Amino acid sequence: MELVVFGYQIVPGRDEPLAFAASLEECQREAVAEREELRRNDPDLEMLGAMAIYRLTLAWPDTDRLIAVLNEKTSLLDAIVVDRKLVGLVAD
């Protein structure tokens, strides 16, 4: 069974960490709110790069991948992402 979620870059230009939402619209709203928060925390911030939004297809990991997660050899996200596609950008 596969599941689709959407994730956006919390820090513009960096894919770690990502924040997640159930829909593209919700993800876009949360990314805009995150940008506003970044600006509130740093009023001198002039240029803020675009934040990528991804569509991620997730699937339950097989036994080997799950053991790698449990043994902290890989992240849960790396173990369950089947497909990742750039679907948008949030910018000023």
C-alpha cells in the first residue's frame, strides 16, 4: 500500500528537514506561514530563497529497511520514500 504526502523545505534551498502535509494546498499554506515566521524572527532578512514543495509517495519498508531504521543506519524518511517529485515553489 502506498500513501502520498507533500513536503516543503523548512529552510529555503535545503531538503533537510522537510515539513509535511496531507495536501498540496495545505503544504503551500504552511510554507507561506513558515516564510512569514522566518521574516518575523529576522526583520533584517532581505532575500529569502524559494522553498521547494515535493510530492512524496511513501510505502511501508521491507524488513531490511525497517531494521536499518531501528538500528539508526538510515532515516525513516529514506526507508519509506518510493518516489519524490518537485511540484512547486513558494517564493515572494
